Amino acid sequence: MIQMFHVTKAYPGDPPALVDVNLTVEKGEFVFLTGPSGAGKTTLLRLVFCAEPATRGQILVGGRNVARIRQSSVPFLRRNIGVVFQDFKLLPHRTVLDNVALALDVLGVARDEARQRAQRMLKLVGLQLKTESLPLKLSGGEQQRVVIARALVNEPALLLADEPTGNLDPGLTQEIMSLLSDANVRGTTVVVATHDLPMVERSQKRVVRLEKGRIVSDAGGAASVRRVG
Amino acid sequence: MGAVAKAQTFWRSAVEGLRHQPFVHAVSTITLAIALFTLGLARSAAHELDRLVGSLGGEVRVTVYLDPRATPEARGAVATTLRGRSMAVEEVSPRAALERLVRELGPAAESLRGLSEDPLPPSLEVRVPERMRAPESLRALAVELRGTAAVTGVDYGEQAVERLSAIARAVRWAGWVAFIVLVGATLIIVSATLQLAIYARREEVEIQKLVGATDRFVQAPFLLEGALQGLAGAALAIAGLAVFRQTLSPQLATLLSFLRLPGVAADARPWMEALELALAGAALGLSGSYLAVHRFLRA
């Protein structure tokens, strides 16, 4: 699903955020990216969904080389990638249902069908009674569940989550992780960036650790120990 | 199905945008209304100017002096040629010309009484159709006639016609310059105002792009908002012009009566004027919002 070959990302005036990263994530995998703040986790996710280009190296997502993709094709790539952020990124003036249906509106799905599918997804994340609420009326955990519903409503092949449990208490963290695991069981490839080590250890999934922009370990999951890039 | 669903989404998003930022959109709409009102007035003024030039042009007569020694057939041929070009030709005999001169001179005409024969040549008084009243056309006609054997001279008030045309030309150029400046200024104000609206919704744009919206999908509601503002501005301008014409125009006409101006007249086809203003408003609103959203997406 994701292949990164010798990827470097540098910003002018700063040390490189990523240095010569080689990483392969197979279709249907669940991978944690861990490491201290500034290790390059968020940068790696941003390169995968084309928020910015790599300075060097090649990145293939679903077989497409994102380094060579035209700017006008980026939206079509993103339609296959669900994204979850720590700061939610919900539209405050729109209802929960409208926020989730937005991902389908963009695809041109008819309004009624989009609302039905959004309803089903909200039921799946346990928010069927909050569809007409505004996001700011919800708790942090509920808002994060809305974001996950929005990320999954168009059944993307890949889900990227950047610190999805960063602001949540342990109970809610477990709930969110269950939702991500469920999506993975249904076939979605999931990559989660987090520095919540206890949660990572409990999950028994593949863990890729980054430090100062380099992959320093890659273990767990299908292979107990992987090649370090 | 996709296109219809997207159109519905754009419409809802545009209406929502207008509702959430009424002040910003009111500023744009009023700017557009003022610009369209000014354009409507300028258009009426240009119409009046054309009428004034046309009415003065109607006074222009070409006098063709004929050679008294030429045969009647040769002189008649000149008149026939001119009539063949849709010109009204009045033949003035030497006697009729003298009588006219006597009438015009009044008491001073006594000195003409002693003349034994008619001193004035026969002539043709020609009224030129409107399409041929341009100075270039009149000059070409004069040159052509002067080259005819039976013609000894041509007089068409050359200086007056050219001055009048020069004034009309200058006023029209000034009008075009003012039009371009007005449209440019309106576009700058509208796009700057709409950019504020877009900036206030930058988070929404960012989220739309995160979930895979194309630039066109992001642009469409803003363009629709611009067009709706343009139409609203046009409606205000049309109402303003109607009020202006009913209240101030008659007073203006009285003030300018010495110029024989009828004031700022209503368009002969008010629906056409309304349609033109509505189209101009929608075009200005669309262009302003396109500039704003294009600049925002490229930033």
C-alpha cells in the first residue's frame, strides 16, 4: 500500500525532518509510527497524503508515485486516503451528519444517499444520537469519533491517523483504538502516529520507531523484526 | 447524478456563506451596486450625447455651387447623382439665392438693388443622411464634387463639423477610460472583500481539500456567491436608477435646458437595460470572486 524509497524531507534552515527513510506498509496492515516529538512522524504522514513533496526519494501509494503526481490529481489520490488529526478539523457551523457527509459530497454522491451512508457510519462509531449536534457541543472523544467516521465513510483503502488519542483519557483512547482496529479488520490499511507507548504495547501491532527523522526500529506485526531503513 | 448533487452542494454552501458573513457580503454588494449605478448613468449620458451630436449634425447642410456656364443637363446630373445616394437635394436658382440673401440682409440689402443681373451662382442644398455625417465622409464627398466639371465650389461648415465630432470623440474616449477605471476599481474592491470572506473560511477550504475536494469544487460556491452578489448589486442599481430618474432627472433637465438636453433619460427599453445591468453585475461578481479564490488557492 505504501512504499518509501530513500525519502528525505528537509526544510530550509532546519535539520532534515526525515532522512533516507525506507518503509513498506502492506495492504491490510496496521502500523504504529512512534517516536519523540519532532521525530518526523507527522511529516511522514503528510508526505503520504501529498500535503507536501519529499525533498528526495520516491513514495508510492497504492502503486502511484506521489512524487510525480500532477497537482490536479492529488484530490483523487486523497479520496482513497482517510485522515484523522489530533485537532479534529471539523466544520464548527455544520452538524455532525454534515461533517461526515462532506467526504461524500466531494465525490458528488447524491444528498440522500450521502446522508444515509453518513448515518450508518455514525452508528458504527456510536454517535447515532448526535447526528444533528454541532461539533463544539461534543466531548473530545466524540469529536474524534466524528473525524474517524468522516475518514472512513467513503471506505478508503488507507487510513492515516496523527495522534488520534492525544487529548483523550485512557477510556476514550481504548474506544478510538477499537474503531481503528475495526476499520483494519474490514480491510483498511491503518497507519497511526502516536507517542502513547502503553497503548502501542497493548495493541501487539507492528511498530515503526522514528528518531531525528530516521527509522531506528521496525518490529512486531507479521514479521517480528524488519529491516531498518 | 454526481453533477446535480454537486450543484446542490455548491448552492447550499454559497447560501450558507452569504448567511454567515452578511457584513462582508453587504460591502461587496453595495460596491457592485454603486459601480453598476454609475455605469447605468454613464450609459444614459452617452445616449444623450449621441442624441445631441445627432441633432446638431442634422443642421449640417452641404452647399454645392454650380458653374452657371455648364449645361442644364450637366448641372442636373450632379443633383441626380446625389439623390441616387439617398440625399435630399434642393435646387436653388440664382434668383432664389439672391432673394434669400436679400431677406437675410434686411435693410442692408439696398445696395444689391442696383445689380443688373443675378450675381450668385446656381447651387444645390444637400441634406446628408445620418450615416454620412462623419467629417471623413463629408470631406470625401466635397473632394469628389469639387472634381466634377459642373461644380465650382462646395461648402459644408467644415470647421464646425470637425470640432463637434472631435468633442464627441473626446467625450467617448473619456467615457471608455472612466469605464475601464471604474470596472478595474470595482474588481479590486470586490475581490479584496471576497478574499476576506474566503480567508474567514480557510479552515473549511482546508478540510474540503483534505477529504479530496478539487480546486473547482472549492471555487464553485465562492463563484456562485460572487454571481449572487452581482445580481443583488444590479437589483439595487436598477432601483436606484429608477428613483434617480423620477426625482432628480427632471430638475437636471431644467437646469441644463440651455443646452437643449432633455436630462438623463430613461432607456427606451428598460427591460433590456435591466438585463444588461444584471449580466454586468453577475460578470463583475464572478470575476471578482474568481480573482479572490484563485489568489487564495495559489497562495
